[in-house]
Amino acid sequence: MKELAGALRAEQVAREDLVMFVNACFSCTGQHEFYNDAHGQAVSIEFLHEYILGNYRRLYTRTLAAGINHFNRAQIVLNLLATGRDTPPADRREEGALIAATLRALPPPRAYRVLELLRSRRINNRRSRAIVREYLAGRPDLDFDAVKYRSKLRSAVVHSHLKLDGERGPFLFHGWRKRVYTRPLLEKFRQAHYTQEALFELPFTIAEGLAYKHGIPRAVFLERIDPRLTQAERLRLQGAAARADGVELSVELSRVPLTRLALYALSLSPQARQERREELHAALGQAAARTLGRAPIALGRVAAVLDNSYSSSGSREKRRRPYGVALAAHYLLGAAAREYRAFWTTPVADPLLDRPRGQTDLATPLLDALEWGAELVVVVSDGYDNGPPNAVADLTRIFRTKLDPKRRTSLIHANPVFDSELFAPRGLGASVPTVGVRDAEDLPTVLGFARFAEGAAPLSELEHYLAARVRGLLERDARKRGVPSPLASEVSPQALPEEEEPAEPEEEV
């Protein structure tokens, strides 16, 4: 009996550890938050990575397929490559395939940062060199990378003992001024140091420094470089350019992911939001529909309890992100539900025109949501329930034990903020499972993951869930490249999710 009890306790601890880690990997980006500084975030998440890697290496690796954010995917890739000698022989094939597929799926700035860190951390084993070689061989335009990520590409090539064919090697290593290039982009980069016209055919991040060197006025530069801007660059520059330089950059709203679109809308002035209200509202609805097209979920009668208190204004590094996630979730859940109502901590007439304010009173809107008779209640909040403190924990405990012991109503708390002191997103009491999110687009994934956070599912089910995610990720990666899946013999067609993962937007590091 003691041995059985000990085994059950060990399984429970393992499940709790893994759920905590996955939740952290959804929400933590190592940046400053409203209540926590960046240093505390970095220390906490680094500890979690080391702990899970040391105790559950296979499941740590499989977390790469769980839909976690870019920051933590990059950390896992680095840690796995640094400790390759500890990989069990039976897991080497799957681990290598997951690392390679993850690196290809990362936005290029993040992936090249990983390659650069391999050198600074002196990770230079045979597998890491093979991963770098495979990644560079699969890049669609290495000339573009040689110009935009020149120092990072050069660092990766040197560290991995690779040779680049043609003119790329001389361009990176022998001084780009020493010759005329036949490859158009490399030649334009050389010419841009001497003539202004050439720099407007370069990537924005390269052309920006050269424009300053040539003394080109900022407004003139932004107006002429506009056709070369990526969507991520347009979104990042639009507000600052309009305020400081009087330049209005065109943003194709139909191509912007849902949460980024919500953050873009909130970055506009109140007057601009009011004037463009119908356009922004329609674009957010279309973005929610695109998200559901890639990861469909069909929900019934849904209530959302959404936090628009002052703490949802975020931090200097993540401005308005908690409120942006709540606004994006409002549109996503509204599109996915048969019936839908939103309940805000501070009542608003139009959340698209509102701003974060007031204390976090989650209990009042939660009571309204339960009274409305929702089948599913999704709370989107940073978890700081302070108006009054801890009211939701008492409310949900009484609701579960006295009013809804059969759990006819599902309660889920989606938290976009990592609490470095708790090593996890802050929860709202034992009666409400908490799942971490980075973007509202994570909701289809975390709603499925919530059963593990609730504690009802055993460790074996979590292991099967991650294994199925791995098979799906590797199969999709193989289809995109037109090659057989590295684990084709182990893939069960019934285990593969039908939906495609959404295209990853470029994320600056």
C-alpha cells in the first residue's frame, strides 16, 4: 500500500510540475510586467527550464509541440542542444526532429538569435552543427538573410564550420567593399553606402541606419521605404511615425493576426479609434474568423469575464498587452460561441474605444455571468483579484460545492501574465483551473489543455496529449517541405489534428 501511495504521489507531482511548466511557457517572455520586473521573470523561467529538463527530459522536449510562445521554444532548443549527451538513445531521433522543426517555425529574428547564442554559450557538438546546416540550407533567400542578419549569419557559419557557396562567403568575411557583386541584393547593399537610391531597395532595418548616414530626413525615408516594410514593421512604426514624423504608414489589416490587430487598434489615439471604429471592428471580426478557420472550436453558451482594470495597461515593454489579449479574446469567443456575452470588470459601452482603468473587481462580473446561465465562463485576467481581495476564490468555491456540484458550468481562467514569485500565472483559487496564454489565438489550444490544469486528467493522458501534438507538428512540417515525416512509421492518422497551425508572424527579438 505504501509503495502504491508513493507511486500515485510521484505521478501527481510530475503532472503538477509539467502543467506548471507548460502554463509558464505560454505566458512568460522574460519581460517586465505590471507587477514583476524582467530580472525576476528571467530567473524564475530559467529555474523552471532547468528543473523540468533535469527531471522529465522527454516531456520537456515534447513541450515544443504544445503551442508555447517563441521565447520558451528558443530556450528549450538551446537547452536541448547544450545537453545532447544526456539524451536517451531511444529519444534521439524524435528530439532532433523536434529541434529542427521548431527552429524552422520560429520567426527569422528569433531563430538567428538562437544560432548566435550557440556561439556565445560555446555549444558546438555534432548535432548542433547539423541543425545549423539544415536550417540554413532550408532558408528561402539566403542573400536576404546575409544582408538583414549579416552578423548573426556570419557567427553561425563560423561557429559551425560551414562554407557558403558563391559570393556569400566573400560578402560576409572578406569585406563587402572589396568587390562588385553579381547577386542583385548584395550589390545593392554595397551601392547603398555610396548612393541614396540604392538603400530604398534594402530591408528596412538595414536601410534605416544607412539613411541616417546619408542624412535623409526621417519623413522622406519612411515614405519611400514604405513598400519594403513587413507587416510587423508597419505595426511597430505606425504610431510613432504618425506622431513624430507626420507620416501615415499603410497597414493591411486583413493580414494582421488577431491579438496584434487588437494591440494596433489600442495604440491609436482615441480620436483615430473613434473615426476608424467600424473599420477596426470589422477587421477584428475577420481576424477572429481566420483564427477559427485554422483552429476551429465550436462553443455553446459562453460568457467572458474580461479584465480592463488599470493593471491591464501592462508595462513599458508590454504596453496594453493584457488588455489587448482581453479585447482579442472578446472577438474570438464571440465568433466561436452559439450565444455570447461579455462582462468587463469596469463596465464599458464599447471596449474598442475604452482604456484600462479602475480596480480588478472580478467577482461582480463573474456573478453576472453565472446568473446569465453560461455553459462556459472564460475569465481573462492577470489574476490580481483586489476589489475586494480574493473574492473570486470564495465565490467559486461556494458555487462548486453548493450550487453546481455536478459541474454543469465550466470555469476557465486564461492568464496572459507570468508571476515570477509563483513560477506560474497567478490563479483565482482551487476551483478555477488557470492556463497561461501569450495571445488570444492560444485559446483554442489552452481550452483543450485546461483539463490537465484542473487536475482531473492523469499523467498518462498528458503524455498521450503531448505525443499526439508531436506527431501532428512533425507531419505538418514534413508536408510543408515535401519530405516524408521523420516519424512516419509511428504516426497514427487518427492522432493527427486536422487543422493547420497558423502562420507565425515575424517577432522581433
